[in-house]
Amino acid sequence: MEFDFLPDEIRAALNLVDGDKLTEIRLRSGQAVIVGTTEKYCYLGRKGCTDDRELAIVLDDAEIVLSAAMEGSVFAYTEQLRHSFITLDGGARIGVAGEYVTERGEITAIKNVTSLNIRIPHDIYGCSQGILENIRLPSDVIIFSRPGLGKTTLLRDIARSISSAGYNVLVCDERSEISGGGRAFDLGCRTDAVRGADKLSCFGNAIRAMRPDFILTDELYGERDRLAIECAARCGINFIASTHVCKQSDLAAFRADYYAELCAIGGEAIVYDKDFNIICHCSTVGTSGNIAVRPKKGKGEDLFGILRVQ
Amino acid sequence: MLSARKKERAKIFSEFYEFNENLLLNLKYEKIKLKELAKRFPSVLRALDGQEVLSGDDGAFLRDYTQNIGKTDPKSQIDYLNGRREQLERLRNESAEEYKRYSSLYVKICLLAGILVGVLLA
């Protein structure tokens, strides 16, 4: 992943951090730069990761970094900025915090940007194998977990797997994260990606235009997204989607044949049937690549650490 | 050689005018990034990189132009570019006229000087 838009000092320091383990870069104006790795959060010093705050690089102005990331072309990101993020070529997503500019209650822009959260995408082959072996396709599947555990990574591998199984797959990539904004990730030879459109528009249009067997999408949330998947179901198209919603009562609003709870990529996933009866516990260890695993909060026994597989 | 500066000025304003038109279309449709769009316009690309492409008032105008493009949402950008369109068109036409006038003047002067040298030598 290129970080041309970052200040030289930060870029040089990032070269000393293992890129395969890097999951986040947190930038706040006037504050120490913090990086998230698969093991922990640490400060970013000139010699790489450090626990000593005194050695950390301090970011001058987050707004300058954001402007550089957008290559001075705010107009190309206006719609994304309304939702407090931008996605770069390659799939890295930058979350933006600052002062919202509103008009009639709607967010139109963000000014005085103070914080950025750069999320680094991962691509792990074979990590969906355990889940796919325990569900009967074609069917509707929802993958759920809290943010940062690898749902998008899992979706990429699912796209590849079901595409190679002979299905036409349509990726409805609202934030350009799954496909990485173009050809950044291999999603399989029978996969088409629609980027930038909201799910309801994408589902409605793409079902007619592309005739998919499966639609893949991420971050289901709210009524419009529920209507989108209902639209797919009515048209006889199966969907596989991820969501941050974790409460079973809320999840039930998105009707599916299977629900898969992701604990972390490289760790465990729990597959449920449509009535939330557990079908199995399965692994999400990949067959190639570096597996990014974030320790699960609150339970000491769930610290998976790093699993590197060939 | 005498008219090289005028030629360069005319070329630069022509490029900026064309770029402005392209950017207006781009904002209404594709919304590709500035530098990608500017690839076909070398002087615009140089200006976007912070280089001074012209001096004096011309330079100040172009500096102001490049500092304001890409900074806001498409609607405000379109308003801004439409506001600059007339100025750029005027500068493009004026610089092209000036180049044409001076280049033909220089050609005539050179021709006359050549004839004068010929007469003197004869």
C-alpha cells in the first residue's frame, strides 16, 4: 500500500512497521501518531512502533493530510465526505472527524478536520472456506461482527470462492472497499463490481443490468438496506452481506438463511441457521497471505495473536 | 525567437482555457481528479505542482486560479469555473492576437533588415 499523501517523516517511519500486520493509522492534529497492528496499538516513532509517547511523531495538521489524500480534488470525494470517509485507490478507507457543515439538517461537508483513521485492507485467500463448507448454497447469508474484525476481507474471499464455483457474482461496493476501488483485489473471474452507489439503487439497477446469481455487499444498516435485500429476495437473487449489527433481535430484521458471527479472521466463526440455532464453529484461517487478527475485547482467552500461513 | 515569449503565453492561456472547459464537463459527469485531467495540459500540470508558469499579473491570475480549483464541492466549483471562463477566453484571444501581430511584425522587420543588408552589400 502506498502512502504518498502522508508527510515524509510518517511515511519513513511506516516503512519500519510490518505492513502485513498494519491495520490502522490514527492521525490527530497536534497529537502523537498511533498505529494499530494485529497485535496492539502503539505510537509511531521515527524507528517504527514504540510504547514511549515521548518518541512518537506528532502530526501537525490532519487537514493537510486529507487534502493530499484527495490529491486536491475535493469534488471527487464530496459524496463520500458526507458520510465521513473517503476511500483511496487500493481500498484503504480514511475515516474523517471534524466540524460538520449542515444545510437543512443534512451534512454537506466537513471542515476543520482534526482526526483521520486510515484503515488498511487485507486480502486473505481461503479464509471463507470453513464457513462456506457449512452452509448450503445458493442461500442468503449475513456475516456479523463488530468493526475491524475482517468482514470485508471475508467477503472478498467469498466472492472469489463462489465465483470460481460457477456463480455470477455482483459486488455492490458502496464504499469501494471490497473491490479496492478498481482492480486492487482479485474477486474472481465471474464477479462484477458496482461502486459508489447506495445499496437500494445498486440492487435495483444491477439485478436488471447484470443478472447475478449472488449479490455481495457490506455494512448493512437501516431501513433502506433492508429494502435492498428484500428487493433481491423478491427477484430470486441470493445475497451475502456483512453488518456491524450484532444483536440477534436486530439482525432478524435482515432475513437470511444463515448468519455467521465472525470473531476474527484467522480465528473462529460461528454459523447459525435462520432461527439462530448454532450449526457449527468453524475456522477462518486462510490458505495463503498474512492473517490479520485483532484481539477480542474483554476476554483474555480470545487473544489469537498472529497466524502466518503459506 | 523574438516572439517566443508571446507564443508561450498564448499557448499557456489556450491550455488553461481548454482545461477549464474540460473541468466543467468533468464536474458534471466523471469527476476524475485534477492531475489526471491535467495530463493533456502540461502548463496546467506544472501550475498544479506549484510551479510559476507565467510572471506578473498573468502569473498572479493563474496562481489564484490553481489555488481555488479542487477545493470545494462540484456545485461551487462549477460556479467558480464559469466565473473564470470569460476571463480565460479573453486572455486566450488577446494573447493569440498579440502573438500573431508581433510574430508577423518581427518577420517584416527581419525581411526589411535582410533587404537593407542586401542593398548595402550591393
